[in-house]
Amino acid sequence: MKFELLPDKVARVLSDAGRIADEIGYNIYVVGGFVRDLIIGVENLDIDLVVEGDGICFAKKFSEKYSAKLETYERFRTALVTMENGLSIDIVTARKEKYPHPAALPEVSEGTVRDDLFRRDFTINSMAIKLNSNDWGKVIDFFEGEKDLSKGIIRILHDLSFIDDPTRIIRAVRFEARYGFHMEEKTESLAVKAIESGIFDALSRERIGFEFDILLREKNFAEILKRMLNLGILEKIYPEIDLTDVLMDILASLDKKISLLQKNLKFNENIDKILLYILILHYNMNSEKACSSASRMRLNKSFKHEILSFINIRDNSLPMLIGKGSVSNYDIYIAFKEISTEVLVALYLIEDNHIFHERILKYINCLRSIKPCITGKDLLKAGVKPGPEFKEILQSILIQKVNGTINTIEEELDYVKKTRISSES
Ligand code: CTP
């Protein structure tokens, strides 16, 4: 076992866990994704421990040793320990699960480590490593997980797995893309059957949203979407999404496209890639569909606002901005003024129009930072009385600066003088 490759803090936590379990007479194992990634040599700091005994009792002793934060969940006898060194450790009491009906949350009862591994999603996630000192490092692999891992196969443990928990279908697609694996034939055909039977209708929007949110953070999101499209998952969970080949291509090369664009743009602000994905996914919708999709996805208010602003500019300003007709700098400024960088970037990537691209570049690189140099103090000095006239003068200076008819502070002051003279005469 590649324990020696683990960061020191992780190795120490695991051996301490084994020692503490020895003291109270429990068997203890590290399980799931941690073991999978350890075997293939990928760093994973999410530690899941299974205790044959009382998980909460173990968690109390363990958190005392490290003076760590402890949260316990009585119903399933599980606990979460958050340590000062940044590690968080999930501790569960080994259990059996029974699903009362499809897609429901399971009923649980006490069990062995084998029961606990059998209730899991795929063979590659159903391995354990024993941590007690007498068996330290022993791999427990009842379901040939290691063999599947070496062959790159995602395989469920029993035929009803996807019926019990349809989120596993989404997880399967995620692991396929992340590791370049593929579902074993029977697993895939059971997934397709479950999808066709409408299994996702039984799943709450929250649970779908939770899984989708994880997908958005995966490196190969576009690949995942394509697979979800082909398996018919996307239309079942998010029927409003209409992914054309053009959108798919943009999603697939998003990182490259963003860094190319950043070279042309004078900004190095961080772009929220998840927001960008969400905007692109909503591009082919009208506002009504977009609202219903955003609610279905359980998106927050700010994301909903961004989507609507994206659709609004697409419908109302785009025809003017992609046209050859005369468009002043101030027209561009006004059209983009309230728009986030992500919306601008999404529009830039989707609209393949040279004139439009130049206008976006001009706005981001130059227009958006223009402001009058003079302040209220200068206006007072020039004899302007505080009130609506202040705002009018500053606004007029802004328009002229954006359009390039005023360029320096002297010209701004001249303009104020001229307005004073004409308003007095
Ligand atoms: N698990 C499962 N069925 C699910 C979710 C999780 O069987 N629907 C099990 C798997 O054994 C999984 C473990 O719980 O390995 C931990 O789940 P989670 O942390 O969500 O996934 P990981 O496999 O660790 O994947 P990731 O690397 O994406 O965190």
C-alpha cells in the first residue's frame, strides 16, 4: 500500500485512529474514495472512516486527542471531526442499508464492514484499508474493486443499486470523465433502463442540484455533459437545456478560450467559471424558460439575476451591437454598464462576430473605467450650487469623456466654466 506517499498529517491521523480504536476494542477502516485514490496515486484528503463499534464513541475519543471540533449525528451514529490542520474526517458506524422505496433515503441498521461496503455505489469505491495496529494497511476488497480499478471499470454491486439511489448514475458519469473510466456493460444497461423508467422523477431537486453542483466543479465538465446528453440524463433532469454543437464546443475548450481572451483583455480579475458554465447552458432559452430552469437547478438569486441580464442583453442590445450601423462609445458604455464580466465573456465566446468582439474589448479595456476627474469640490469652487445641476454636469462630462470629446481635467474644468457662463446669461 502506498501509505508512504501520504502527506505526514494524513498518515499520522490514520495511525492515531488505529491506535485509539485498538484501545476501545473496535475495528476501524479508512474507506471509499480515499482508498480508490490512494491506490491509483491521486491525492484525496477526504478521509472516511468506518468503525465496527460505535462511531460516535470513537469520534469523541479521537476529537479529544486532537482538540478538534466534533459534530455528531445520533440517527445514523455518524460524526464529523474538523481538525485545526484543515483535515475533516467523516466517521460512520458500520451499517446495513435498506431502501423502503426507489430513490428514498435508506433505513439503516448496525452491520459489519462488509455490510457497510456492500451498501456503497461502485466496486472501486467499496474497498477499505484496516487501520488497527495488528492489521495496519491490510486492504479489504470483497467485490474486486482493485481489479476494476486497474481495468478502468465502473461497476455497481447489485442490480437494484441505481433504483435505490439514482444519484449514482450521475456519480458514475462523473467518475468516468474524471478518471477516463467507463461503465461496465451491465451497469450501463441498468443505468439506461433506470433513466428511461423515469427514475429521476422520484429524486428531489435538491439532491439533483447537489450532484450537478459537484459536476460543475469537475475538470471535464463538458465531457460529463456530453455523456449525460447521450445517456438521456440531461433531458430528464434539466429539460430546458438545449445544448447545440456550438455551445458544446465552447464548453469543451472553455479554459483555453478564457486564457486567450484574458491576453486580449486588460484585466486579470478572476472569472467565475461556474457562472460562465451556467450562462452558456441557459443561452438558448427565453426568459420564461430560463427562470424555470434556474428554479429547477435551485440557483441562488445572484445567479438568476445574471442569467436574466444575459438574456436581456442578448435580446435587446445585441442586434444594435453586432450591426454595422453607427454606434457611439456611449451607446456601448450604456449597454454594458450594469453587466458582469462573466456575462460579457459568455457573450464574447458565443457570438462569433468581429464588430461585436471589438466593442466588448473596447468596453472592458477602456470605456468601463472612465470617470470624470473633477469632483463635487471643483464644482463648488466654480460656483455651482449643490443639487440636481451637480449630477447633470458630471453626467454630461462622463458622456463626453466616453465619446472622446473631452480628454483632460483642464477640458473638464473648461466645460464647467462654459456651462456656468451660459446658465448665468
Ligand atoms: N457513496 C455511495 N453512494 C453515494 C454517495 C457516496 O456509495 N450516492 C459512498 C462511496 O463509497 C464513496 C463514499 O461514499 O466513495 C464517499 O462519498 P463522496 O465523498 O461523495 O465521494 P467520493 O467517492 O469520495 O468521491 P469524490 O472524490 O468526488 O469526493
